[in-house]
Amino acid sequence: MKVGILGGGQLGQMLAMAAKPLDVETVVLDPAEDAVAGQVTRHLAADWTDPAALQELAATDVVTYEFENVPSEAVEKLVVDVPVHPAPAALVKSGDRIIEKNLFNDLGIETAPFAPVDSREDLERAVDTIGLPAILKTRRFGYDGKGQVVLREPADVESALDAIAGQPAILEGFVPFDREVSVLAARGRDGELKYWPATENVHVDGILHISRAPAAEVSNALLAEAVRGLEAVMAHLEYVGVLVVEFFQVGDRLVANEMACRVHNSGHWTIEGAPASQFENQIRAVAGLPLGETEVERFSAMINLIGEVPPLDRLEGREDVFLHVYGKSPREGRKLGHVTVVAETRESLEVKIEEVFAVVGDRSKSA
Ligand code: AMP
């Protein structure tokens, strides 16, 4: 069994590493010469539409992706010759914030109020109906808080329009959330579904800082409702693979923000924190293997290493701390690695998180 992966960043690297013990071979396509998945598996350093590279991918058993903005032209060529999971239709939905939110609402999943914005008049009208504060985001290609601006008063319309520079956009009502929570699930080729406990996420400067799982304040009933939403999305898209939906928690409601049709940073803790990781189940799902177990008995936290990797020797050799350094060259705001901590109780997890922060720094304090 051989799986082709579009994109060769750290997600591709961790997918390739999860495939090995399953006896599944991998090959990644990524135009970047130094794509880090190339450190652990075969890397085709070629353009997305390079005929020879696409031919090699088409010769695998199934193709999946770790990067959602692959040109549709490349995927359209591949689907003729090889199964691609999740299906390209899923990427179209998740790639456009308006299509995505309409899908959520159609399937009974609550979102913030929103309106498309293609002109100044649209924005003024949207501010009238949605109210302020609100967030203007580009419809496409936004991630890690890029391409978005908060409007607090009517005069902010000017600067907001400048910030998105004429790109198609969406205005969203600002959700006064208590916390951010993501839910990850995997769906197999036969429709089997497994989900991990909800993960609580803290962002700093729009980039994920720390995830804790299971999320403290998400009741079984609330998780069940979120999973019902994911199940509806996955059934609708005939989805195969891992899907994540990011929610805002407001009291005992979960308001969907966005989804990603791939493994996700907020699921990295599953490598050590769950019997089967998101990477293992992504490979299992697309390869048609039975999904691994996702029920957890421990508490986990994942801390991102952003921009630079500090000396980690003080954390080495511990049985409850796991260091992941992706081998990427340092750059401001770049995800270079992560540290996962596991504990038997929520209280001891917090103690261990502080021990890790003492070594790697706590970005929420320096921000
Ligand atoms: P996104 O790119 O949609 O994931 O947004 C990045 C971050 O901005 C989120 O993780 C939230 O912290 C914040 N954010 C985005 N949309 C909203 C919203 N409608 N209300 C409140 N905060 C938001």
C-alpha cells in the first residue's frame, strides 16, 4: 500500500512517520526544496502541476493532502487516475468561508452571523445588520489569523477595506467566547467514525499556542452535539480521513468557526495522548484500514514552538514530555516544533505545563 500526500510540511512529516509502522509507504509532493517531510520519506520537489510528479502520485493507491491550497488543476488531474481522499469537493467547501458557513447552517450547526462583502456598500450594509464589533476576513486563503481585521466602530470601515485590499470577504459577528475548542474525527472508507475528546485551544497573535485535552468544560452532551455536527458534515461530503471543526464555546453552546479537511495542529497531542493519533487514523482511513482507538485515559497538553527552538535539554529523557522538532529553518511566526506533556490528572498536567514553559517560554505572557 502506498499513499501519496500533497504537501510536505510538518503535517506530511508526521503522516509519513505514522504510516511506517502500518507498513504503508508514502511519497509527498511539495514545491519547496527543503520541505521537511523529505527528511523522513520520498519527496518530489516539483511544481504542483508538474506532469512527472503527478504521474508518480497517480501510480500510488490513494492520494491525500496535508495542505489545503493545492491548485485545483493538480487535484483534477489526479482524480482521473487515483482515489483522492478527502474528496476534492470537501476542499472547495472548506476553502471559502461563506460556502463553509452556509454548509454548517444547512446542517444545523450554529455559526456567528455573517454576510458576504465584495464592496464598500456591502460592508456598510453588513455592519448595519450584524452590528459591531465584527470581524472582516478574506473569504479564501486565511489561516493563523492572517487576512482579518476587527471593526469596533463605524469609522473602522475605511481601514478594514484597506486591509483586505479588494479581496472577496466575509463580515462575521464577533463571538464573545469563553474558550476555543476543536473537535477532531476520522471517518473510514466504510463510514466508520471515531472521534477524539474535545481539545481546548489558546491562540496568541492568531497562532495556536497551547492545546489541552480533554477540554475541561465540555460536557459529554456538548461533545455529542459537536460530533453530531461533524458526522453530518462528513456524511454530506462522503468524507474519508480526519476532519477538524474549530468552535467558540459560549456558555453551554458551541458556535462553529471553521473546519480543516486534514490533520490539524490542535490534534498533535494525540500522538502520545491517545491510543491512535490523528496521523495514524488519517493514514488508516484513506488506506481503507480499520480505524484505531481514540478514547483517552490521560490528560495531555501540546505547546507550539514558534519562531525559534530554545535549548530543550532540560526536558530530555522525561517519560511524560515529548519533544517534536520538525527541522525547519527558523523564521518569525513559523511553527518549528511542539512539546507534548501527558499526566494522570488535570492538576498534575498544569504543574508539568509550567515546567515546560520554564524552558520554552510562555508566549501568552510575552505577547
Ligand atoms: P480564524 O482564522 O477564523 O481561525 O480566526 C483566528 C482567530 O481569531 C480565532 O481563533 C479567534 O481567536 C479569533 N476570531 C475569529 N473569528 C472570530 C469571531 N467571529 N469572533 C471572535 N473571535 C474570532
